[in-house]
Amino acid sequence: MTTITLKHICKIEGHASLDIKIDDGEIKKVDLRVVEGARFFENIVKGRSYTEVPALVSRICGICSASHCLSSIRAIEDAFGCAPSEQTKILRELLEYGEVLQSHIMHLFFMALPDYLGFKNALDMAKDHKKELLMALELKKLSQEFISAFSGREVHPISVIVGGFSKVPSREKTMDLHRRFKDARSMFVETVELFVGLDYPDFQRERDFFAIKGDYPFHGDSITHNNSKTTSSQDYLQVFNEGILPHSSAKIALHDGKPFFVGALARLSTNRSALSPQADRYPIKCANPYHNNLAQAIEMLHLCDRIIDILENLTPLPESFQVLPKAGRGVGITEAPRG
């Protein structure tokens, strides 16, 4: 029996190690050990005021802090029977888009692309691929400023709260962002073309896809399974089972005892008909997990088009709302950038 151990894998949230056991040339066991410490957010929020919960759970992840924040807000509003206004829904949608864009840009250009082009990291690419690196930095800056406009700052939102928004961006700000996204649209197209042209491993693996169902959504009230079976978000515990493995501190989720696929490839597979016309032009192999990178690039173009459409006529008004706390059970679901 031979054991191969990688002690520090850093291109994940936190870090991990990998143990592979091989017997007579056959892989017998693979253990991915995520070793960052447990943080016990489920207990941290117990006994807290509902107003504190969104800010606390946003600390679960710095990259997708808005998703955690919004999920908690939607769960609280569901428990209270509080329905947000149409403007609130639109502003939250835009915040989600900004978060997805900045996460996809970071992953595609700074984590994935160096591997495909044969470099150790993004800085090493600068000599031969300066154009791509500068484009990535420009798009990253735009997405971060977009997040700040709707959340109050670049990470851990403060202006999105239960019931609505404590502060909304001005019309001047939204029009400036509208102009800048129109100017940047060609870079989003270039990003898709760049990732279409990469040499992906020819690997096929059928798996179950899960995503929120709707108008290419990042939030909603139902979950779709392989675009064939839809379950209400209220019944998510009947679909997924969470647990802990002995070799890892990371919680896992299974469906019928098996792993499943989420993220950009799952969303595109189950909601492709809702893509913008140009984003829908690009072919993709949904059975190839390496095409998740291409799916992220396609999502970026779609979100750019969607942002331009929304901001064209958006004039945010100061919000007035009332929240009446009461005992209850609430569920809120949101698509984080990676699912």
C-alpha cells in the first residue's frame, strides 16, 4: 500500500490536505481533509437580536458575505411574515450580482487562468499576458465599487437590513455605474472568448445538479434537481442531509447519500434559457466539471447585460418600512457565487 500526501492545498476557502492510498496501482481511498477550525456560527447567533444576525453570519465568508447576509435576512423576513418592496428586491438582486462578479473575476483570472497558461500565479503572467491581467484588475475594481454602492462597503454589508435598506445609492451613482458597465461590456465578452479558447481536460462525469429555479436566479423559493424535479425551499431538509466526516472539520451536504454539483455549471445547466442572448451563444459541456470555469465566464457576461438593463431606469428612493418581530420559523435561500 502506497500513500501520497499533500499537506497544504491553499486554493480553497481556508486550507486542506489530501491523502491518497494506492494498492497495486489502484486507488483505494481518497481523503480531502479541510482543517480550518470550526467556528460555530449556529450557536453564535442564538439569543441575539434579529438585527444582529445578518452582520454576524456575513462573517462566515469574506468572498460571499452578501449571500450569507441576504439568506439570513430572507429567513428572518419569512419567519416574521415581512414582504420586502419591489425596490428592495431589485437592490438586493444587484448586490448579489456584484458579489458573483467579483468572486468569478478573482477565481478565473487569479486562480484558474495561471494554471491553464502555465504560470505559478497571476503576477508571473504579467510579462506575457499583461492585457489579461490589466483587464482583470479593471473588472475587479468595477465589481468592488458596485458592491459598495449597494451594501455600504466592499465586504460584510451594512446598508442591507431586515425589511429593506438603511441607505440607497443616488441616481447619479447608478447612472455612473450604468455608463461604466456599458463601457466595460467588451471586456466581459473578451473574458468569455478567453475561457472558450482554453484547453480543458476531456473529462466527463454525470452528476446531480442543484440550483435555485427561476429567471436565472440567485435567490428564490424553490430548488431544482437536474431541471426536472423542483422542491420548495421550505422542504430543503427533505432534499439535503448535512453531516461531518471524521477526517475533516468542514460540514458536508449529501443528496440520497451522494455528493452533488452546485455553482455556475449547475445554474447554467438548469436555467440556461434565461441567459441574455449573447451569453446564450456559447456552447458548453455540462458533464465536464472543468467547464465550470467557462460557465462562470458566461455568467459574468449575462450579469453585465442584466445590470445594464436594470440600471437604465433605476432611480432608488429612500426606503420606509416597518418590521414587526414575532415567533416563527423561516427559510431563506441564496445562490452564493460557488453555489
